[in-house]
Amino acid sequence: MRRMTIEAFITHIENEFEDLKQGTLKPTSNFREEFEWNSINALILIAMVKTEYDVALTASDLVKFQTVQEMYSLIRSRVKT
Amino acid sequence: MALFTIPHIRISGMAACVPRNRKHISDYRWVSKKERDLFKTTVGIEVRRVISNGTTTSDLCQFAARRLLADLNWAKDDIGLLVFVSQTRDYLIPATSGILQDKLGLPKSTISIDINQGCSGFVYGLSIIGSLMNSTGIRKGLLLVGDISSRNTSYRDKSTYPLFGDAGTATAIELSEHASDMHFNLEGDGSGYDAIIIPDGGLRKGLSKTSFNYKRYGKGIHRNNFHVALDGVKVFNFSLREVVPNLKNLLNFTNRTIESVDYIVFHQANKLINETLRKMLKVDPSKIPYSIQKYGNTSSASIPLTMVSELNQELTSKKINLLLSAFGIGLSWGSVLLETDQIICPNVLEY
């Protein structure tokens, strides 16, 4: 398994969303406040997480977490070793 | 999984027909410009073709079939089988395939069958017409596949209205001792039946006055129970979970590598899904044709429409290996590995 870091995770998110300026997102950021949150953005996030980490996020996962750190922790807990 | 091989069957020709009427995403004022732009870049749809009132799937398929039969120079009396695949048929009863048999002037000896499948319909239909021709010895068959899903959407539902376009297709199938094998992997999971559904209007929940009451299901999502409801996240996750293993199992079954395939034609549901699948399969973008930008999600018609629209020159001029991958409503999904060799394929027709 390749090493997983929150910094790399944040970079992946920033690369996917045009609204996000590089370097603005922090682990404590509430991502719903950082850019317009809608169903298409949810799919973009799901696609990125599946491609990069082979983890599936469900609709209920998406409403559960608020911060980038919470999202990262959930994904990390599901990464296959 | 259902992995199997059908021998002695070839595609001799294909035609696709779309309505003239265009609906541009830029004109969809129910959502903001920002959302429209995001929809175009992410889902990949810029314009859809939408029927006028009174036109049905069978009209589009009939138009495509007439042109195809003329170009192939096939005698109508030689056609022993007509398979019509659609979820937007002319009537609740009777079946539409019989109506098409009559309108196309095919003989009474033509076996006519309806199949109720959506996104996976072309691959399922191909397996059924191919199997039946092998078992009966019928030498020429027509596979008519299409949908007019735009009729089932609510304008005030941003999760469905801008997605669906209409199209009808015709594929000519021939029994031939010299044809190369077609290999299939068909799967399904009915527990996800409600991921894409029109709740009312069948016999489980018949139409009533309340069927037409609009409800709000979220921001920009207002519809009634006679409209199609689509659980985007559920369908998205299903596609990312099932499609790649389905294709890998088919390739293993046939001892083939993905590199040996010239083109992978995915169901055109959403560019983001297909691009994610492409990355998971590690396939070059040049092998993945798209027609979604021009026609939207045309349900069962999307694979043959993409072939006719995007691979026309390749289909008509040389031998090519294709991997077709269909997935969606049902939930139902499947793939087929096949070869075509200089088939008859007129450019996309307008109705």
C-alpha cells in the first residue's frame, strides 16, 4: 500500500475543484463552506476517492462528515491494506 | 456471473436515428449558469435530441431500420426475427415489436419479441437475438433498440431533465459460419430496482390523482410519481463497483487483454463515470469514443448510437475489435467482446 497523507489528499481535492485555490484547504476546513456543494461536486469527490484510494463513499457518508480531516479519516479507515 | 460465447453471428449493418429537435443545456434556466457549466464539463452533455409530441421510440427505430434494410439490400421476406428492446414502448399492451413487424412490411413468419431493458438493453438484446438465431437457424434478424426517456422527466428536476435524450437504432444480424465468436458477460441485481424508477403507472402502483402531485426532493428536484426518479450517487457507485470487474472477468474468460481491443464503447450515462472507469482500467482516451456531448444519455440506444456516430469510418472500412459495456437501470449490466468487419453503416439519421 502506498503511503497516504492528508497533504496528498488535500492536493487531490484541490486539483479536482476549480473553485478551490491551491493551498487554501486545511484539515480543519469545512468543505461545504469552501466551495458550492451540489450533487455534481459530490460525484466528482466520489470519483476522485474511488480512483485514488479505491474507496467507495456513499450518500450517507457524504452527509456525515463536515471537515476535511473527518473525510480523510473515514477514507483512510477503509483503504484496503 | 453469466459468461458465455455465441458463435456464427455477425453484425452486418447498423443505423441510428435521432429527432431533429435540439435542447441545449445552456438554455436550461431551471438551474444557475454556474450549474449548467459544471453539468456540461462534468456530465459531458451540451445538447440533446428530443422528440416532438406523438413520436415514439418505434418511429425512430422504424426510420433507422428502413434505411438500413435499403442500404443492405435485404429482402424483407428473408427477415426471420425482430427483437425490440426499449423501456418506452408504444402501449402498455400489446407489444411494440409486432407493430414494427407490420409497419416494416415483414412477413407473418417473422418472430417478433419485446425486451424490457434500458441502459443494458443493446448488450442483452444482442445476446438474445444471437442465441435465438443459432438455435432456430434463422439467417437474418433485426435488433431494434431505443428509448425516448425525455418523455419521463420533470423539467423541474435537475437530476434527470438535462440528462436524457431520445434515439432509436437498428442493427442487422446475420447467421454465418464464418463469423467470429461473440463473448458475453451479463449480470444484474434487482435489489437496486428503485435506483432508477417511475414509481406509479405500472400494476404495482397504478396511476391515481396523487401520482401527478409534485413534491420537492431537494434543491432543484421537483417531480411527481409518474416522472422518472434517479438516485445519482447510488447509480454512480454501482457503476464504479461493478463495471470494471465485469469487463476483467470477460477478458479473462476469453484470454484476451484490454490492449487487444480497438475501442471500448461505454453506455453514455455520464462522462465522469466513463472517465473514472477509463482511469480504473488504465486505458488511453483514444480508445473510448463519446457521443454524450451531442445526444445526452439515450438509455438503451447509447452504445449503438455511439458506434454509428463516432466509429462510422472504422466500422465501414476495416475489421475492428470492440468491447461494449452497458450498465444502469435494473440494476442490470453486461459486456460483449465482438469483431466487426466493414459493416454497412449510414451516418446518423434525423427524424
